[in-house]
Amino acid sequence: MRNNKDRIIFEKSEETLEDLEKYSRTAEYPINDLFFERWSPSHLSGEEIEIEELMPLFEAAKWAPSAHNNQPWRFLFAMRGTPNWKLFFNLLSDVNKKWAKDASALIIILSKKTFDNGKPSMTHSFDTGAAWENLALQGFLMGYAVHGMDLFDYDQAKKKLNIPNSFQIEAMAAVGKPHKKTTSEEMEIYRHPSPRKKTEEIFYEGKFPRGDFQN
Ligand SMILES: Cc1cc2nc3c(=O)[nH]c(=O)nc-3n(C[C@H](O)[C@H](O)[C@H](O)COP(=O)(O)O)c2cc1C
């Protein structure tokens, strides 16, 4: 989907994908730019990075809040150019392989379904979602592209990566350096303008409203 504003910018200028994504977003209420400037680029440079460069992303994830401070999130990762890369990469759907081939690291995000005392956790996914967003925001602040993925083979991931039953596979993420130079053709392929629902569609004061729009 592309709105008129996007079209004008795209046709007139030589802006980067990043600029285009930025301009296509507006917030209804005053918030820190960080929240709407973060996005999920798919046009990556194909560079290798050091594990140390990835560590601040995991550090940020670690500081997320969680029920009873259970910290149920776990991250498996594979760095480009290492033997694990192929193992992780082969889990991806063809559509994700097309662009994630140029990522620098692939991450699998897991959550532990129980508290450490063995009782089931109602919020292991919720807590891990918070950690993932911390990771994505930290990556964005450091100039990385961090792109979540659910189009991969969850069953194969469980088998091939020895993931125990007590853990849920939540998602994968590709981390890379955004490709700076982009041709107009690539813009068409890689650009994913992603607007948001209106605030009034997602926040209700009091009871859940009745109506036809609740699907
Ligand atoms: C859990 C999760 C799974 C996703 N799966 C995919 C995917 O398999 N392939 C893809 O290209 N994008 C995927 N995305 C990216 C979303 O499409 C993207 O976050 C959404 O459109 C909002 O755009 P933005 O992140 O640029 O703001 C995923 C994102 C999340 C959080």
C-alpha cells in the first residue's frame, strides 16, 4: 500500500529507503521519534560483523521487564560466515531467504514456558516480546537493521537446534547493516511502508466495545 505522500517523495527524489520509511510515518500523539523511526529494512549489506557488535542488542533485551522477573527469553544466534549460519538460514522460507541472505546474524528467539520453580507462566511470550522490542530498538539506535521473522520452519528449528519442550520458539530475527545505496528498482522491491492502526482502533476506555469491527 502506498499513500499519495509516499508516491510524491518516491517519484521526485533520490531519497534512501530509510528516508522514505521515515517520511511515510506520522504519530498522532507526541512520542519520542525512536518509536516510529524504528522499522524493518530488508535491503542489507551482506557484511560480516563481530559477535561483540551483537552483544549490546542482547544486553538491551535482558533489561526488559518480566513477570516475577522470570526473564524467560533465550536467544540462539548464528553469525554470517560461521558453520551455524547455514543451519539457521536453511530454516527460513524462500521469501525470507531472498533478502535475509544479506544479513549479518540470524537470531532465534525462545521463551521458557515455566517459571524457574516449574509452575506454568502465563506471560512467557508477552515478556519475551518486550525483550525482543528492546533488542530491536537497541539495534536501530546502533544503526543496524533488525527484522523479525515468523516465516520459517518451526518444527525443523526445534529438531535441528535441540530446543527442549519446555521452550517455545517465538520468532527469528535478521540483523544486518542496511544497504545504503538503493536503486529505484530496489526501492520498489524492498520497501515496506508500514502504517499503523489509528489509536482509537486499539485503545478502549472500560469494557471491550460491541460492534462488527472486533474480528
Ligand atoms: C514476530 C514477527 C514476525 C515477522 N515475520 C516476518 C517475516 O517472516 N518476513 C518479513 O519480511 N517480515 C516479517 N516481519 C516484519 C513485519 O512485517 C514488520 O515488523 C511490520 O510490517 C511492521 O513494519 P516495521 O517493523 O517496519 O515497523 C515480522 C515481524 C515480527 C515482529
